[in-house]
Amino acid sequence: MRRLSRTLALSSILLIAGSACDKSGSGGATTSADGATDVTNYGYDNTSSPDMAAVSPALAPDDLEGVQGRGLTIWRMQRAMRLGDREFASFVGVTGAKFQALASIDPGGKSGEVAFYRWDDDTLQSGKADAADALRWVVVSVSIDPDEALDPQKIEGKPDDEQRRALAAVLVAQAKAAADYPGSRFVAYTFREQQMKAGEATGAGQTRVYMVGADDKSPDVEYTVLDALKRKQEPQIIDELVALPREGTSKLPLVTPAQSPGPSTIARAVAIATVTSKPVEIVDAAGNKWTVAPKTGVLTRQ
């Protein structure tokens, strides 16, 4: 048991180390003949905004290949965040600035970056950070396998539209998580998505925010955050899922209350499996058993 505890502690360090968007439009809604409200704009200039074309459709929970792939990406993001945090600390030193780090991984999975966004003090007078006021501050480029970081680069300027939307979603998710799980600590990982309805894109954008518990007293929670409906509105949480409860993030097997393993649970499992060189078991809400392989994150139902 002592040996397992040490292994879990090590895997937790590898898993969680890290630093603990808004395109203006008129927004709008139409009302159909039956009186139902159909939101058609979601804060974009139009429902086919060019910048949404490159955004992937929302990940469905039954898309096991997609879920596995995103779980691997989160695992790589966590490794990137660890590298980015170290380089950022040596580059910036001790700072009292309000900042938020977001990791991204390139499609090939071999490189990425950790971007650090900050807020000037005069934008925080209300006591609340706004994504529209964020500044793109420092960027650390990283390689994965081998895990290495390049020298940090100081950036001048504002985040782009998609980065602002992701930041806005994180701020909303952080506030909700802090209220619902007081005393918990999280690291946020984000994926931009197109909202889907009946298999078709609605024209709206959303951010999937994975709030990964940063210690064994914090849960893993997944939020789906819809982009702001109108100018100056906040994005809205439209779905929330506890992937692992507080007491379940450091015990094997990993027991999820979800109907099947989600990306953050797979990320946690592959981190543990890679450290131990043994597959990790996940048990879902129906009692089904799954295994996650080391390094590859291959998900197999037993």
C-alpha cells in the first residue's frame, strides 16, 4: 500500500503541475410560430463567422476515439504546463500580477505552447477580471517526447478572438468551481468547439473547460461554456459533469460517476499508467470496467 501511495503521489505531480473570448456582435434571437425561442447569433457578427470554420465540432461522449484522443492531448497539455510554469517562473520571477496560463498542443502532438495572460491592476478595480482586458504576456514554446521548453518570449498585444473566448470561459468555470467546491484547487485546460444540435452545427461556439483537481482533495470537473449571447454578456455554463469526485482522484481503480470515461479521467489514468508501466482501470457509473494503456492512452473495455 505504501508503494502504491508513493506511485500515486508521483503520478499526481506529473498530472497536475501547472499554474493554478469575445468577438463583438449584436446577438439576437427569433421566436418561432409555436412560441419557442431560437437563439441564432450568440454574440457573433453572423452565425458562420470565418473563425469558427476551423473549430472542431463538439466532442460527443460516445465518440470513444475522440475522447481517447482528447485525453491524450490533456495529458500532453499537463506536461507542457509543467515546462511552461518552470520557464515562466525563471523569466518573470516573483509577481503579484493577476494572470492565467493556458496550454495548447499542435495537431501532431509533438509540440505546443503555454501562453500566460495578465491583467493590469487598473482593469481589476471592480474585483473581477474580464477577458476583454487580458493581455497576452509571455509565451513558452514546448516540444513533447522529449519534453523540452524553448526560451520564453514576451509578447505585446491582446489575445485574438478565440483566445479571449477561451479565457472568458475559464473565468466563468473557475468562479463556479470555487463556489461549488470551496478549498479545492484546479488547473484549467480548454478546447474550443462548435456547438452541435441533432448532428448539425448551430453556428454557436463553446469552450469545453476541464478543471483538473490539483490535489487529492479536489475533484475533476468538466464544464461546457457557451459563448456570450450578446455584447457585454458573460458566457454561460450549459453543462457540467463531475468526472471524478474529491475522494476518487487518488484511488485505484478510478471510479467515475459518468456513463463512460471522459477525457480528463483518461488523462489522469494514462499519467498513472505511464509512471507505473501498468494499465490503469476505470470503472464507470454502470459498473463497466475499462483499461487505459501506458503512453498510448489506448482505451479498452474489459
